[in-house]
Amino acid sequence: MPRRIEIEITSLNGDLATWRAAGAKLPKGVVPASLVPGGPVVGHVYRADIEQYMEGIEILSVTLPKTASPLDPKNERVELIPDAKRVPDVVVTYAPKGRGPRRDDLADHGDRPARTPRREARRATARHERKSDEDRAETNAERSKRPARAERSSRGPRSGRPSRPTSADSSERPAKPVREPRAPRGARPIKPERPRGPQPPPLTTTYRNGLLATLSPEQLPVAEQLLRGGMPAVRSAVETQNTNAVAQGRTTVDPATIERIAEDLLGRTTLALWKDRAAGAIAAGREIRLRDLRAVVTSAKTVSLDDEARVQLKELQTALTARIEHARTQWTEKLEAAISSKNVKEALSLVARPPDISTRVSADAAGRVVTLVSEVLTAEQDPQLWNDIVELTADTSIRRNVKTAGIPSDESSRAVAMHNAGAIPELAKLLGMKVPPPPPPTRIVRRSVTRRAS
């Protein structure tokens, strides 16, 4: 998309004029003298519409700069003449006397809608309040002639409804509990904040910005695309630019030239990206998640490191080793405590989920867990507990060493045993099934080494 900048003519060479951005030190490019209105003048500043491409900047048009005009030298200012008619500053409108016209009368003329139930209720309330004192006295006299409440209650319920309880009955009702006064807002207990878990490493752009500051204008857009998405992003940007150039009738860019520049910058951009990730992981300290720290250390194998990067990698490896050792120590302590307290579920959960992929259960601990599980899996065990322990055992590495004593006489336990007979061979023997062979070793498919960013 074209944008407008201010340029300054630095020199003239025939039909071409050298220009630079206004305020810059070095020349930026050349512009045909025919594009400058009135001819280019060295030292003058013009406004130019430019289009920036990967290979440089192209000037589309040049116009004269804006100049400050004098303050109405020819007396051409448009003056607004106020109206001579005077009106009062404040207009007062008095409301008409009385209650105003009826709503149904206004509805006939279309000024207001017809009566509504709410309006009718208000009118009925007003009529009731306008009763005279004589009518109210007469009403009270008629009410005094009625029999007392006790006499009415002796006649029995009216219309089949039960009579209301008397004052004596009401005294036997339990009193309502008195609600305690609510504590003021300042005296209410403050909920403790939830502890924040490990966070991803913070994003830094120090090394990327430092790399971009050292590049030439031709390399800058290519490096930005490399930082954004590697070589695929560069190829996509070149294809999009050439498509737009063909549609607008401009010259296209040679993809081979841009790809050659990108290949020269690929190693430097990859190193800058890794340094930013490493700097963020170092700054996070123990707040970074273990898997994120391991990912940063592992990705260093795909980058050509310099001296500064090697120092960062050594610091990250030391932190990763310390974190893993600490996690292994805690895991071992929890496993020993679960075995000592004969907590079968906790022990199986710890064996199934070690803190690190390279952590293995010791032979002594594995034998003790197998003995503990074999003692629990009996025919007299609770079916629900037996099912849970079998499901947990099937997910561990000691499942083929467990010696199940029996299966409870429950349909759900028998179904669980048949489902896990392939993982626990002892269950297959108890069910009278053929013991399945152990699973084959996992084959590691090695892929051909290719370029990372291509």
C-alpha cells in the first residue's frame, strides 16, 4: 500500500536526482527529475508517495510541500452575520390547570393511546381515597354490627375452609430465629488468592531487534518474514507481491534472488529467535514449567550457537538438571511413603506417572509394589476396589509381574478382568484364556534429515 513521506533532494545528476528522507544522514535512492514539479532543487523538501518492496523503495509521485499561508491577506474570510431577531433566553411554559383531559378523549384525537389497566387501577385508587367521611363512618358502623371473631369461629369453617388459629393457638407457634446482623464489608474475611502455577517463559525481542538494526534496507523485509515464519513465509510473501505486481502492471521480483538473501539470513534469524527464548527462560527462573524449559534446551540442537548462546545453554542445562533431580527426589519420597502406609492406589499412580521420561522405578521399590498389589487382588476383596486397582495396574510397567490371587464373584469384576487380561497375564490364567505374548518392541522410524525452515 503506498504511503507518503517527506524527501530532500541531495544532488542532481542529469535526469536523475538523489534523495533522502527528511532529516536522514545518508541518501536513500534516486528519482527522475521529471517527477518533481518545477524541477528538483538541491536542499528543498518535497512530499512523495512511495511503495516499499523487498528490493528497495520506488517513488510513485512527488508534490510540493505545504506552505503556511498568511492570515487572510485579500480579505476573503467568510464572516457569519448573526440574526437581528431577538428571542428570550429562557422559555417558560406553564402546565394547564386541573387533571387534564381524559385519556380516552385524547385517544379519539390520536394524541395518546387508550386506557390501560395500570391507568385504570390508579383511577380506582383515587376514587377510593375521595370517599367522604360520612361514607367511611357508615362503613365502620356496619362493620361493628358483625359478630365477634370468636363467635364466628364457633360456627365452624365457612365454605369448607379451615378456620384460622386463634390467638391462643398462635402463642404456641415456635418463634422465628433471630438473624444475626451482617458483618460490615470491611470485617468480612478476605478470600486468599489462588496460588499461581508455573507460567510459560516471557516473550522477549531483544536479540531480534538487535539483528534487525544491523541489516540493510534490502535485507530488512526478508528478515522480518524469516522471523515470522521461516522460509515458507518468505516464499509466500514473494508470491503475493508478484501477483499484485502483475495485476498492477509493475515489474516482478526474482524469487531466486530473494531466496538467496533469505538463506544467508536464516542462520542469524534462527539464532536470534533461540536467544530470545533462552533469555525469557532464564528470566523466569523457577516459574517456568519444566516441559517449556526442556523444550528450550532441546531446540538448541537445531541452531548454530555462538559464544553467548553457549553460555545461555549451559545455564539452562544446569537449571534443568537441578529441577529434574528435585522432582525425582520428591517422587521417590512419596512412593516410599505410599508403600510404607500400604496405600495401593497412591503407589500405582506414582509408578504410572514418573516425573521424567528417563526416570525408572528401582528394582526394590518395584518388587515391594508388586507384592503389595498381589496381596490386595483377592477374590474376597470389595469388587469396586478390586476393579480400581486392576485399572491402575494395567497402566504401569509392573503389570506383567503382578500375581492375582483371585477374581471376585461379580459381573463387573469379571468384565474388568477380561478387558485387562492382555496387560496382566495372571488374569488370563484365572479366566482360562490363552496368555497373550508380550507386546513387540517399539520401532523408531527415522526420517531423513531435512532443512528445518524449508
